[in-house]
Amino acid sequence: MNLNFTQIALSVIGIFVLLGWLRGPRRAAITSGSIFFSMVLVSLMGADLVRVVKSSGLKFHPPQQSDLFLAIFFVVTVYVVRLGASRIIDGSQGGQVTGRQRWSGALLGLLNGFLLVANFIRYANPYLNSVASATTGGWTWHIPLPQISQAHGSSITFAIQSVAVTVTPSPLLNIYNTIPTALILLFAFLIFVFVGTLYGRVIRPRD
């Protein structure tokens, strides 16, 4: 089974768009704030965090594993911050989401999905490049998946077989190579301001 990295990235972004459409802009705005906070945290403290982890005895081999560590740390931080912020800011389930709120939520979901994927790629790209297979040109995992086949007559055989899944690179992996970090943070700040403005003008009056 072959997958292109672009397909995976678009699928993740599509999930965020769907969640924004279903849940509305309030929860999508909380996610935006969580992503912005995590971007700033990793940018300011990422190198120090890696040094602390190394000094505690954990070795990164190959060294690019530290980049994968930061990518995972970024995603986990987004989840933890969003979970805490949701309980504090949006403790209740809220009322019914209107059509206008669905479109606003979907737009914020699109931005959230893009930022999450782009930042994960930004941190993990050195590691991904270092472990890419020269044979397949990508990354291959053997995943156990259920297989159903009809052996004889009406008998059905169910088994678990290992299936090789190969993910091939795409131009998205180079999305941050020519963009300065300061510009990335500026873009995130503008989105944060947009989210705050949207919350103040559209969401708050409807509460």
C-alpha cells in the first residue's frame, strides 16, 4: 500500500475542518490559541528542552531523533493546552451551532489543521529525511491488518496479516525550508488576533 504525504496532510486538515464545522468557532478558536501557544513554547524553549533531556541520560540516535522529539512534544502540548483551556473557558457543551458559526468554525479548522501539520513537518523534517529508504524513496511500516478471504465454497477465512505501508515524500516536506521562523510566528500571531476578533464580534454577542 502506497500513500503520498500530501494525502495524509490533507486528510488531517480535512478532519480539523470537519470538527470546526460540527463544533463551531468557539472550540476551534481554543485550538487556535493552543497551537499558537505551543509554537511559541517550542520555538523559545525547544533547544533547552533537548539539552535537558540529553543531560538526563536519554540519547538520541540518530541525532535527528531530537527533531522528532520536538515534533511530538509540539503535538502533545497542543492537546494538553487545548484540553485545559476547554475545561476552563468552555466547560459547558454550549447550545446549538448555527449555520454561520459552522462556516466560521470550518474556516478556523482549516487554519488549525494547516498550522498543526506545517509545524509538525517543520520539526520532524530532518529526522524524516535521515530515515527515508533509498529503495522505496519514503518510509515503510509493516502494520498488522485484518484480512478476510473466501477459501472454499461458502467458508470465510479471517486472519491478521502484516501489510507493508509506504509513505512517499511530497513538496510539503520542504514547506519551511525557505520561510524564516520570525515570519512563521508573525503569521501565527495574526491568526491569533483574527481569532480574538472573531470571538469578540461574532461569538460573544450570541452567548
